[in-house]
Amino acid sequence: AQSVTQLGSHVSVSEGALVLLRCNYSSSVPPYLFWYVQYPNQGLQLLLKYTSAATLVKGINGFEAEFKKSETSFHLTKPSAHMSDAAEYFCAVSVGFGNEKLTFGTGTRLTIIP
Amino acid sequence: DSGVTQTPKHLITATGQRVTLRCSPRSGDLSVYWYQQSLDQGLQFLIQYYNGEERAKGNILERFSAQQFPDLHSELNLSSLELGDSALYFCASSPREPGELFFGEGSRLTVL
């Protein structure tokens, strides 16, 4: 079975600072990895996805993530935080076609300090 | 707007009651997923349907059931409700790209 672990349930960064949200995965087969964002009172929205092509994946709103097989990690970064980035972020894993369901991590709430 | 519509947005009911949550997927998406989000359990996968057929089952209680109709909309039925069933229930649809789910805004269920 596959799983993801998000380190840090709450992260605070200053506006303009680097955002780093950590995710480690466990999977018996090559995984598909995703980051989703949830703004208050909204559903989840796909930020970016890794599906075994390039290991550095760029997403929306300036976010990117790097797949590191040796570290079983898929950390999310953004060079400069903006107030509008305040939200909850979920890392998720799927094992691909035939089993498309996502298994989510517990989420990281990102707070931006003005 | 994800294109996925869920109704009702909010629902308050009593223990022991039964409710039905409805989901209309994005146009053209054949897969529908149901997830439960609560503070203590996080986001839990309940069940997936693909073109009317059950495809995968997760942590769905026996008191809960779902179906997908020929027009591809889906309903999640929750019965004999308990206080612990209070949660946000999300529906998502997918064009069948692995993991690329489009979520509705959720139905918030409160059981009193």
C-alpha cells in the first residue's frame, strides 16, 4: 500500500520568504505524486503532479516540487511567499492507471506573516 | 470553479437519521470519487465509481452506500447517523489521468 507523510502540520513564513513544505512517500511501485491546495471553505485544487517524466515539476502560482527517489521525497517549494498562498496543502500519492484513487497526507497549514 | 457540483452545501440533522448527498461531475468525466474530511481523520477515501460501476472501495462504513447513475451523477447515502459522522464530504471527478481529481466545494454534514 502507498502512503505519504507530511512533516509539520503548521508552517509560518514571512511574506517574500522561501516556502518549503515537506512530503515523504512510501510505495511498492513507482508512484504518481501530487500536491493539492485547499483554500478556506473550498474544495481541493491540483497544484502540480509528478508522473515519472521530469523530476522537477512546475505547478501553478509559482510552486514547484522535486521528486527525489533516493530520499523518497517530494517537497513543495516557492521562492517568495505571497499573502495569497495562505492555505492548507496536501501531498498525495497514486499508483496510476487502474488504481487512480489518491491517498492524502494529513496536510500542512501555511500561514504567511506580513 | 472546478465544474463539480455538490448539493447540499450544508446539512444539519440528528443522530439516527439518513441523508443523501449529491454530486454532478465535470462534463465528460466518467470517474467519481467520494472523500470524507474530518479534523481527526483527515481526508479519507470512501469510494470510487467509473461509468456507473464501483471501481474501488476505501474506508467506507457499512452504514454508507453510494451509486452512480446513467447520467453520471452520484449520490452518497449516509444512514443511522452518529455524531462522529459530522464532517465535510467531498466529491471529485476525474478524466482518468492518475490522481488528477477535480473537487467540488463539499457538503458539510453536522449531526446533532
